[in-house]
Amino acid sequence: MSNHDHSDHHFIVPARYYVATLLSLLVLTIITVVVAQYNFGGWNLPIALLVAVIKAGLVINIFMGLRWNRTFDRIAFLGSLVFLFIFFLFSFSDELLRPYRNPIEAVHHDIKSPVKPLVKGAEHHE
Amino acid sequence: MKITEPHKEHIVAHHFANSKHEFDSARLGMWIFLVTEVLFFGALFVAYAFLRWSYPEIFVEAHHILSWKMGALNTAILIFSSFTMVMAIRSAQLNQRLKTSLYLITTMICAFGFLVVKFFEYSAKIHHGYLPAKYFVAHGASEYLHLFFGLYFTMTGLHGIHVLVGIGLIIWLLLRNRKGHFYSNYYTPLEMVGLYWHFVDLVWIFLFPLFYLVG
Amino acid sequence: MSESVPGTNYINAVSGIKSWLTTLDHKRIGIMYLLFIAISFGLGGFFALALRLELLNPGQLIVSAKQYNQLFTLHGAVMVFLFIVPSIPASLGNFLLPIQLGAKDVAFPRLNLASLYLYVFGAAFCVYSMVSGAADTGWTFYTPYSSTTDTSVISMTLGAFILGFSSIFTGINFIVTVHKMRAPGMSWFKLPLFTWSLYATAIIQVLATPVLGITLLLLVVERLVGIGIFDPALGGDPVLFQHFFWFYSHPAVYIMILPAMGVMSELVTTFSKKNIFGYKMVAFSSIAIAVISFLVWGHHLYVSGQSDYADMIFSFLTYLVAIPSAVKVFNWIATLYNGEIELKAPFLYFIAFLFLFTIGGFTGIMLASLSLDVHLHDTYFVVAHFHYVMMGGTVMAFLGGIHYWWPKMFGKMYSEKAAVVAWFFIMAGFNMVFFTQFILGTKGMPRRYYSYLDQFQPLHAFSTVGTWVLTVGFLIMAFYLVESLLNGEPAGDNPWGSLGLEWTTQSPPITENFADTPHIIHGPYDYDKVKLS
Amino acid sequence: MQNKTITESLIASNGWMPKAASTFAPNIDGLFNFILYGSILLFVGILIVTALFIIKYRKRPGYSPPSGPHITHNTFLELAWTVPPLILTIFIFYWGFTGFLDMAVAPKNSLDISVTGKKWMWQFEYKNGTKTLGEIVVPVNTPVSLIMSSEDVIHSFYVPNFRIKRDVIPNRYTKQWFEATRTGTFQIFCTEYCGDGHSQMLGVIRVVSADDYEKWLANAGSADDGLPPEKLGEKLYTSKGCVACHSVDGTNKIGPTWKGLFGKTRAYAGGSTVADENYIKESIENPTAKVVTGYQPVMPSFKGLLNDKEIAGVIAYIKTLK
């Protein structure tokens, strides 16, 4: 078996890519910190997540080299995100949809205190 | 370290055709391992989402307790260490053994720095009793705040364990690089540990805003 | 290389215990897995016998309620985590996957050995749990029971956690091996269907097992420090645990059954000397099953307080996953058409699978139905259903695979007559045990009951007697297989006249599998195009 | 099993399912039979074809299989065994789904009963404050809503004759309704594994006529006034669920047996005492105060569930068990 195949198969990424990525990541970190000092109400989470996703994209594509990688590595990694999303979506569909049919089933109560009987004056909850 | 000493020729394992075959296989294996890691941490993020949905108020309260400055510092440290990691690999690709070692050492110092900051954060929380339910003794906290800290310690703790493992792997790389194992045609372990280390960075990129910034 | 010495093979190439413990040869690792899996099966079977014996009559017979609960927990945990999940992939798969691809080894032999050691390490945790106040949570570890009971839950959970990583390592190895280690000419559509099924299995192992890992880890942390995510007393949601658990454990069912389906495709082609009907359909349905299996876990939660809308989505998707499985069954039967069928022992297990798995499938249709499942959920009907699928499906295919590849693995034949006798005992015993439980279940007998209403006793007793018949079958099998190892006739390289690549090398194979790297020209089942000399 | 209240036999029925007793049952049984007979038909078909092939194409002297390329594809056949099953399963899905929706929504005028599951008993409470243990009485042909919750782990409320089952969860309410179609006494099981007493966590539903129900509700709790104390105690032993954990014949269950209990010296962590009236009363109202060595502190408090007269009855009953 040929042990030494010196074919030039390793693509060497120019250092400026790495430096630019580092600087972008640091700038994005500063942005997300600064933005967090202001309150955008319901938009706080989406904004923070958007910045995090951009940062993650940079790390994955440049530092981890997925940009220059074989197709299957990409499919595998994107696949993991798809399945994670399925997990999130389906388990959340349960939690989010619970109140709609029997509103009482979405009520959390404290089990440390004895179960409060609902009977007295209990109305129908549909 | 004597950098004049020639590198050691890598011998391709008997079941691979050539070193490219070996490298590609190893990298595919590593990516698939990272896939499992995505699901591993991802499940915790799903748990996070559930708690956030059920008890939004504890996240507001907790975000005043955590120090975003410490978190931001750690973010910068990890990002920088990711940078030094790719530079270490790049140096190996260019047969610059000394530089490889220097970059690896910088990465390791960053990793230790991260853990030191974490140590101070943890001790402050422990001191004030912000702990998971069984040990939660903080005063004036809302009823379910312990849930936040249960999750906080689980997620950052698991991430911290990954950092520790990373440090071990970097030490191993340093030892091997000293023996001259890595050169332009063979740097597979560097690449693998690099991918792992970037993943650790990636997890922190999400942990930081979700725990420290968004209240 | 070793072909210069005639009679050398992977077993006798090097000798000594140490050479086995440090081996990187996928075949030796596969054989060691086979040994440990057989031991686990014996252990799990012992627990099953004990708990069935206890159920011979209502009230106490041999163990207390708590011991009974521990018994069924151990039976489930051992059978699931130590036996059936690794069964076909880690033993037969490890042995055969590289040979079927024409490779010298799996992509990462050291990772393969690490997976074996993790398996043993995880098993040690489980055994520790058994001797230190065995867990009594059921293998499902539902919170809050599992986070509050005083038995040894943590060690059992950590054991399963470690076994999960063993399974992940096998999965990673198989995916890379299939992608990277195929011999020249071995295109994707020349892959044997067993390999396809292992590939689909590996996808599930890699994607689902980490979630089990984190779930069990959270349970351990829950017990140690009380993070409260799953504990209602602390503000958590116990139904969320069920989502976490079944996100792994439903796809895990397909980790168990997909390799079995792969074995079936190999058996039906070899013993009918026919090309498989609908190769691409069978191959793609493996992948389809693997993917859809991630979308159906909520059908375990119809009555658990899950939202009705989620119930609806999960029920619908569950019916979709039934179709590819049914298609496979039809394809196998169509393959028999115009064949030249030999009723050898491995083929008997093909028939057993077809018979039992189909019953398991039809009862699955009942359980997937929303309104009907309300009545059947958590009764003996469910117990019977998954035993028909897991034991009637996976175990039968596993036994078929062992009988089929035994000559290749050890170079020796077993007694065909004894194999037929054992098969009859196993089939009779199995149906006695579990068909009875369908009746019990529809009548309303709940599962995991230590004691029961007097009216159920005749059925329970019949089921218990069935376990004894089943045991006789397995004892006969153990006897003739050991006998074969000691005094078996030499098998020859290709006793079944199969076209599979694994049958072109010697029995048992040499360490490097093939003297020369094979070049693949024909498909794995081209019985119409290739005439064997 | 020592459940003394006789419930209707689940085994004795013509079909596979127990005898139906709720409005849901006919639809569910219909679906069951549809799948069952459809499956049998298909299964027999599969078996016959397989058997025919094996017989016809078995290797034997004088037989050689047809030569020529093998058939590996047949679009019509493949569509034929993919599409009709798909349509059939979607039909089955629809049937099960609509049946399930009927079970999910209770009619507006339903009678509410609160159900509490705890290790290992079922406790029921009516709107007028009447509490019962291990037994509910409901009127026939009336929709009844059960609003359920648990005090410890997950339980599941299952009545085979009604075809209803729903998990009972510690920090949430779950709801299940039914309408009984005939009078009788039916079995309640717990079907979510909940520990040592899981198989003893039973109960009964007594379905009575509307008149009897009104009478029962008006007299509930006072109907036993005429009984002598030890008879009252014996009755309470089963009706309040003591039977789940305590035997009266000396066998060891989850709790100590009552046989010969009275007057015996009981050792517990941190001391011992003679089992007299006060000890038994304390053990009923505050069971975890003095847990006899070798047993788990799992008994729930019966404070408020038994009045003084009833406690006296239980003590009197225990005294008779020599």
C-alpha cells in the first residue's frame, strides 16, 4: 500500500481569513453586549439569537472549515440541526397547544401544598 | 525545542489507501461526532426553552444576578482561543513546528483563563446560595429561581467539562508535536482537536447571550 | 501477509487472552460482543423467567412487590441496553460490515475497541446497580418516580448513559466505514441490504442516542442536586421527561428492528437463490424508516396529558412509518417467487420473523390509533405487541443471522436437526407466552402489576408455562452451538452457495479479510447473472 | 387479591374486549374489530402466499427454477401494495382521531368529580364536599367529568369497561369524562407504574340509577350509623383502601399486618411503644411519626378522611383480629 501520497490535498486557508473572522467575532460580541443594555421587549431574545447565529456561522464556516469541506460533512452537520429542530418543534407543540382544548390542563399548580379540590364552584373550563 | 530535528514520517494505517483517505475518514468521523454533540447540548437548550416558556420571570431576575462582564470576558477569551487553534493547524500545514506549539500553548492558556473566570463566577454564586434546588439558600429570591440555577450549573458545568477535556487534548497535542509527529502531510489529530475546540466555542456563543444577556 | 500460511485465520493468527483484549480486528471485537450479548440475553432471560414465575398466581409466590418491580426493571434495562440495542449491529454488524464492503477493517478500529470497553464498563455499572439495591423504576425511568425512589437509580442510569456512548461510537464507525471504506467497484447500489440497514441504524444511533445521554444525565443531576426540570415538586414538568426519553427511545426501536430487516434480506435471497425484489425500495425504505422514526415518539404519550393536537400529529405520522415496513415484508415474499427455496435453519428464522413481526405490525396499527390506544395503553397488549416486534422480529432475525453466518464466523457447522427442534420449541413457547398477553391486555390487565385479579389467573399461568417451553428451546440451541464449536464439521467457505462478498473469502476469514482487495463487478444478489461453480 | 368489592368480570364477554359500559365503547370496539378482522384477512393472505411459494418453489429433485433474468421490479405490484395500505391506514387514523376527539371534550352539563391519586389509593370528592376513598358512585346515563391530579408520582386512571384512561399528573390537572350506559360495579386500575403498591391501587365505580345516586349522595357518610364499631371498621378497611397495604391474615404487605397488632410492642426509629388506641389513632392521622422498623414511611395521612367515630371503628376492628 502506498504510504506516502504527497498529493497537494490540503487546502491551506490564508491567514487573513482567520484574522478577519476573529475581528468580526469580537465586534459581534461587543454589539450583542451593547444591544443587551437596551430593552427591546419581546425582541431581546430574537436579536441576541440572531447575533449568536451569525457568530456560529462564522465559526463553522471559517474556523471549522466547513466552507471548504466535502459535501457530506455539511449534510451531516446541517442534518443534526434539522433533527434538533424537530425535537424542539414537536415537544413544544405539546406545551404550546395544551391550553386550547381543556384550558384546565395547562394550569400548573404546586404539589407541595395539597391538591386544591376544584369541585366547589368549579365551572366548566371549555 | 529543536526545530531543526526532522519530523517523523507518518505511517498510514493498514486499512487505508493513502493519507488523504485516512484524513478524510477521520474528519468525517469527527463531524459525525460533533453531530452527536449538537444533539447532546441541543437537548439542554430545549430544556432551557421549556423553562423560559414556563417561568419567564426567573430569567429576568437571574440576569441581574449573573455578571455579563465576566460572561463577555469569557466569550472573548474563547473566541481568541479558537483563533489561535486554527493558527496552530495552519502552522502545522506550513511545517512551522515551533509556531504550532506556541499557538497551542496560547490556546491552552486561554482555556485555563476561561476556567479561572468561571471559578470566580461559581464561587460568587455558591457564596450567595444561588444553587440547584436541594442546596438553594439565597434570600429574597422568587419561588422558582432555583430552576434557573439548576440549569445554569448543568449547562455551564457540562461546557466546563468539555473545556477541561479540551485542555487535556491540547496537552497531548503539545507532547506529540514536540516529538515531531505533525507536518504538512499529517496533522489529523490537530485538525480533530481543532474541530472539537471550535465546537466548545460554538456552545459558549449561545450560552453567553441566553444566560447572561437576555433577561 | 497471512495467506501464505494455509489454515491461518483471524482466530488462530495470534493467541492468548491479551491478543483478544487488545485486538483491533473488527471480527474479534464482533465475536467478543457476541459473547457478552449472549451473556446479557441469558441474564435478561433469567429475570424474565423469575418474574413470570411470580405471576403464576396472584399474590406473593417467590418475591415481594418491590423485588418484582426490580425484576421487571432489570429485565427491561438488560434486554434493551445490554442486549437488543447492540445485538445485531455490534456483533454481526461488526463482523460482517467490513467484509461485505470488501474492506480490511472498520474505519476506526481503536474506536471500535473503545466501544467494546465502554460496553463492558457500562454493563459493570448496571451490575453494580443490581447488587446495590436494584433500580425499580422500569426501564423507562419516568420522573418523578425515578427521582424520588430510594433504589439504586443513579448507577443504572449512568450504566445506560455509558452504553449509549458505546452505541454512538459503533454508529460513527459504521457511517464512516460505509462512506469511505468500500472496495473498488462497490457503488452505493451494490451494497448488500444488510449494510444498508446498518447504515440507516447508525444514523439513528448517532442522532438519537445523545438525547438519551443528556436525559439520563439530567435525571442523575436531578437526584443529586435537584435541578427541577423534570420534578413537579420543584416546578418542573414530568411530561417533558417523557418527551426527552421517547425522542431517543422510539427511534431506538428502529435501531433494534432495522438491522433485523437487513438480515432478513440476506436470508431470503440466499435461501431462495433469487435477486431481491425491489432492491432500491428496500434500501430506501430503511433510510425512510430511520428518518420518519424521529417524528413519531409522541405516540407513547396519548394518555399522558399531552396536548390533543400533538396527539393527532403523532398518530398521523405513526401510520406513515408503518408503510415502509409493510413494503419490506411484501418485497421479501415477492422475492420467493420463482426461486429455489431451501428450508435450512436460517430460513426457518426468516419464516419465524415474517410470521411474528407481521402480527407485531398489525397490533401496532391498533396501538397507533388514538381512541383505541386509550384502552390498550399500558396494558399487557402493549407488552405483547413490543415483544412480538422485538423478540419476534429482532431476536428471530438475530438467531437467523447467527445460524446463517455461524459457519463463516467459526468455520464449523452445527446440527441442523437440533436446530429445527429448537426452532419449534422457541416458536411454540414464544406464542404461548405472548399471544396470551394480547388477550390479557384487551381484557384490561395493566402491565407492571405484581398482583392481579383472580379472573386473570388461567391466562397468566398459561403464559408462564410458555416461558418454560421457550427456555427449553434456547437451552437446546446453546447446547448444539457449543457442541458445534467443539466438534462441528468443517463448514467450507460457502456452505449456502451464496453470492455475498463475505462468502468469497475463507471460513473463518483471515485477519485482513481478503488475500487481495476484491473488485466488485456484480450486485450482491445477481443469482440470475452469476453462476457459482 | 383481597379486593372484597365484587366488580363485574372483565374476562366474561363474547368478544375480545370486556363488556361495554360507556358511550365511547361501541365506537372503539368497532374500530378494534375492524382492524382485527382486516388484519386477520391480510395476515392469512400473506401466510397462504408465503406457504404456496415455499411449497411450489422449494428445492427438490426434478425441480429447476425458471431460467432467465429475475423479476426485480413491477410498478403495478409495488403501487398496489403501497397505496391501498396507505389509504387504509389514513382511514383508520381518521376513525381513531374522531373517536378520540369525542373523548376529549366533555358535554357542558357534566357532573364534576375531583380525583386525587396518591400512593396507593384513589380519593374522590363531590361538589357537595362528600369524600370517598377507592369507590365512586355515579348516576347512569349522565356525563361525568373527572378532574384529576396526583399528590406524588404519576398515576393513571383506567376503567376497562368504559375504555377510558388518563394519566394523573402531580402538578397539573388532567380531565377525563365518560357516560355510563348501564348500572353495575366496574373495576378501576392504576396503569402508570407508581411503586410497590401499584397493583393494589385499585378502586371501583358503582353506576346506579339517578334516584339511587341522589339518595346515596344525600346519605353519604352517614349510611353506616347503625353499624356496631367493629363492623364499621371492617367496612372501612376495604372502602377506605386500608386493604391495599395492610393484611388481616398475617401476610406482610407494604405496611404491617393488622392481625394481632393490638397490644403488641412496636419498635420504630428512636423508641418503641405498645400499640394501644392512642398509637393507632396517631398512626392513622400522622402515619410518619412512628414508622415501625422495616417499613417505608409511605402511608398518607387520613386526617379529615376519617371522623372520630370511624377511627374508633377501625380500632375496634383491629382489636377483633387476634
